[in-house]
Amino acid sequence: MHSLTEENYLKAVYHLTKKGMDKITPTAMAEEMSINAASVVDMIKKLSGKKLITYDKQQGAKLSDYGNKIAIDIVRKHRLWEVFLLEKFGYSWDVVHDIAEQLEHIKHKDLADRLDKFLGYPKYDPHGDPIPNANGEIPSTANILLSDIEVGKICQVTAVKDTSAVFLQYLEQLGINIGTKIEVLEKITFDGSMVVQIGNDSKTTVSKKLAESLFVS
């Protein structure tokens, strides 16, 4: 049995790995978890002792096969709970993450499988992140940013890179959600902003930061 804190560390290493970070340092883990870096070192030793991660200063932290399995299970539960909270309880997509952070640590052996079946085996959570299946297999995802779309092209929002509540609330104000179609009308060289048409609405200008925070296909 692993503690909530240990599971959060494993999840942090998993997310950093998925972001493509070559060397996961204690500082990177602290930033990912918004904690003090000094507390990370002791936990790294503890997780290494339990064969959940490997670590050295040259290679950084890496999940063992066992640690990766646990991390994927936590991520699966988290994303399933997000779908449940949004679809069944009517929570908005900007609040489901924080609630799912608590629910993901429930350890009943078949709860995730029952939840998955109840929801109809969803492949993606409300933010467009892929949901691992019972075997740990992960659906493919788009990795094209809105900022990379050429002028004159129409794309569809598939996921958000930034899941902070303030960003998701801003997207709602703009009428942007998963599945929203966006046409790129103009790119402003000066600051990297873009003039776009969101769905059938009139054109609007979005910042470079927003364009680099939306995945599209």
C-alpha cells in the first residue's frame, strides 16, 4: 500500500516524462507539485528504496515498471472521475480537476473498472487528456498547437495544455471548449497574436499565450 503523498510524487514524475523532459530533477518535481524542493530529496530516497523509481544525478528520476503501473492507474482514476463529475454531477470543467485530485486515491480494487464501464469507456477526459484503459494502454492524442496552424485553415480543439481554472474560465468566456472549431484568419507578426473566428461567432483576437495552450487537429 502506498501513501497519498507517494502516489502524488509518482504521478508528478509520470507527467514530467509525458511532457518530454529528458532529465527529471528534484527541482522539476518540486515545481510540478508546487512544493519546496528540499522535501523532494527524502521522498526520492524513499521511492527508490521501494523500487518505484530509479534516480541518480546524471540521469534524474525515472519510474520503474512497477512505479509506472501505479502512476498510470492513478492517472486513469483521476481522468475517469473528471468525466463522472462533469457528465453526471454537472460540475464545470474548471473545477473537476481539484475534486478528482482527492478521489483518485481511493484504492478499492475494481472501482475504476466499474466507473469506466458506467461511463461507457470514455477515451478522453473533459480537458482532452487521454484516459488509460484497464490494461494501461493510452489513446493517441493530437500534439499540434493552435499557434502552428496556418492562416486560412480551420481546426478543431482537441485538448488544453493549461488546465488552470482561470484559463478554462477564460476559454468559456470566448466560447471555446473541446470540439470547438476555430478558423485562423490572420497572424500578427508583432506579438504572435492571432485573429480567429471561433465557431460561427464574429472574429476575435487571441494572444500568443492562448494559441500555445490549445491542442487542435
